[in-house]
Amino acid sequence: MRKMLLVALYTAFACGANAGSVEGLLTGDMKKLALVAPVALPEAVLLDGAGLETSLAQYKGKWMVLNFWATWCAPCRKEMPALQRLADAMPEIAVVPVATGRNDVAMIEKFYGEAGVTSLPVLRDPKSGLAHQMGVMGLPVTLIVNPAGEEVARLIGDAEWDSVEAQAVLKAMMAE
């Protein structure tokens, strides 16, 4: 009986520790990260750098850091190099910036060059359809999307996505 009680108590502590593991890591810029009940991303047509239609379905099965940004957005411009560094540091995660609204491909490519962005895709949401469906009201907004294609967290504003704190949060989410 006593052994069963200890096993039950240990299990309860372990489950509680796992459930709160991400919350306990929300420090620094990650204090702005809101954990949400999983919500499926809507189907949306995006355009790539060549103007061809594409979608986020290509990232299903991977954890994704989905960033809504624009070339004219100062906090977005500040944040983009950290997203590139995150992609370099954690290649198991898809770092996916989506330029929402009117963003000329030439301006995106120029900005990528200035910011040292070398491997992030050029994706555009020219009519802000996906951004509106996702409730993006200002920029930047970053969503954490699980391998099932569901938003599980949202951060409004810029963040140092390559920071130790951000990487610890992402690793904890991937481990749960």
C-alpha cells in the first residue's frame, strides 16, 4: 500500500513537472510568449519569391516558428537576424517568415541581404489573408506550430529567438 502511494505521488509530481516545464522557462523575451490550446492553422495560399503559389503544408510534421513580418516594420527588421541564427542553431525546427501585406520581392531580398538572412524562405501573404485568419493585428507576431500543424504558442512583438531562453523553451515544447 505504502509503495503504491509513493508511486502515485511520484507520478503526480512528474506529470506536474512536465506540464509546467515550459511555463517555468518563460524568462527574458519569452515572458511575452502565450501558450494556447492547440488550434489548427487554416489552409491558405502563399506566394514564394518567384510568385508561385505555395502553402505551409510543406512544413507539416516539423515544429515551426512562423513569423509574420513586413519590410517596413522596424521591430521586424530588428528581429529577423535572430530568426536566421535560430534556424542555424536548431535546424530541426522550420523557421518560416511570412511577409504579410504589400512586400515587394526585391525589397525582401534586399532586406535579407542587409540582415544576413541566408537560408530562410521568401514567403508572402500579399493580401494578408493568412494573417487575418490567424488574428494577426500588428507586426511582428510569431507562432509556435507543432508537427500536427497546430498553433500552440504566440508571441506578439519582437524577440531574440536565438537566445538561450528561447531555445530552452522550444526544446521543452518539442520534448513534451
